[in-house]
Amino acid sequence: MNLRQYWIVIERGPHNCSAFSPDVLGCAATGSSVEQTLAGMRRALRLHLEGMIEDGDPLPRSHNLSWHLRHSDGFAPALDDLITQIEVELPVHGRVFAAA
């Protein structure tokens, strides 16, 4: 298996949570709890990255959070957001490479 790690941000709302990865644009998940959202985000990332591999697209690099704060327009997590890094297992098939 090919292990990849990505930072995710979990935002808590009044009735649910949502998550996204600043490194993997367009990939998000929601859930009724932090645990559900975390599990959903892990599944969403795996499916998103497997689709990129199948399409022959380069996988995004995982940048540290200070890089995102300096280089990403609009990335400003709230003080009560949960920020964590999760590991995603991808099957090893074909060539896997990272974007520059």
C-alpha cells in the first residue's frame, strides 16, 4: 500500500461538521460528529486520489500549515476549527507521482 498524509480542517457548525483539505481542492466531507466527519473525509480523500491516479493526474503534495497560511488565498482557519493530519492508504498500481 502507498500511504499519503494530508492536513484537513474540520469546521464545527450548530448541527454538523464539515471537512476539507487545503492540499486537495474539491474534496470535502460532512458528518453529524467530528468522528463521522473524519471517517468520511478519509473515504473521500481515498476516492478522490484514486480517481486522480486512474486519470493519470499527479497527486497533490502535502504542504505544512504555515505554507498554506503564506501562499493560499483565503485560507484562514477559525480558532475553533479542528486541524489534523490524516493518513490515506492507496493501492499501488501504475505510477504514482506528486505535483510540483
